[in-house]
Amino acid sequence: MTALPETAESTETQQRPVSPRRKRKGRRLLAILVPLIVLLAAYTVWTNARSYNLSSSIELDATPEDAWRALADLSAYDEWNPFIVSADGTVQKGATLHLVMRDATGDTTFTPTVLAAETGKELRWIGRIGPGWIFDGEHRFLLESLGEHRVRLTQTESFRGVLVPFFRNYLHSHTLPQFDAMNRALADRIATLRTS
């Protein structure tokens, strides 16, 4: 039996050796990409492990239950709230809210998920931009009784995510003043409800 001569097609399918120049180029590219990926992964972990926190407190002439009634009445936010100018949803754990928040730059719509809704004590939700590691905000209203008809409201928000470091100044200068404004407006709202 005689061997058939190689055809042009069979020689083209054979692998050509990779040139040393191409190997060096591939190694250089890998040497750049691997540290870059490690750096991005480390930055993502760091920005999600460390939060940037805002906090504002006010003492109210009210019981925790009075303060809770005003906080939990989402449908009335458009009547008194300068920060959360529109709110819809059910104040219960696991529910999704529809909120429109206002600051000096305009209105922003969020659909946070309620994490805690304990009457007279705490309302807490989390809002996310993206899949959950880009820009997360966990907002909390904590009510602490200070004695008869006196309660401290502490409004906080913890921000985490890869974009947060770029917005810290914005959050401090635009969002924190709105916490203060809402706290003062809540005090006025409670006084109005008590006299009506």
C-alpha cells in the first residue's frame, strides 16, 4: 500500500508554531490584565466592606407611637415632607416602596425594600442602583423614648458600593441637609396632628 501525498488542505490544518514575539506579547498582556483584575476586585470588596454614613437626630415632643404614625403614613408624605416628597407602598418587612426623594439637584425615584418595620421603634429599607455592589443605601429611622411624651428620632443612611467614594461630597452637601429638613418637618407634622 502506498502512502498518499499530503494535500494542501492537510498541511494547512497543521498547527503552526507560535513565534517567540507573539508569546512575549501575550505574556505582557497577561502581566497587565491580572494585576488590573485583582486591583478592581480588591476595590470592589473594600467599597462594599466600608460604608459611608450620614446621620441626623432630633428630639420630638411626642410618644414613639405618635412619631411612628407620622412616619408610617406614606400617603401623606407629599403634604409635609421636603425630602421624600412622594411615597407609596406598605410599611412591612419585605415590601417594596416607591419613593421620590428631592434634594438641591432635583428628584430621584427609588424602589427600596423594607428590611424592618417595628411599630414605635424602627423603619429601615435598602435601595440599590445596579446589581447590589455598585451603590447601595440602607436608610433607617430609629425612635428612642426619652420619657413621657419625648422621643429621639435618628435618621441614618449607610452607603456602600464602588461608586460611593466618588459621591461622598455630594451626599454630605446635598443629602444630609435633607435629613435635617425632614426631621424638622416631622416635628411640625406631629404638632399639627396633635392639635387637629
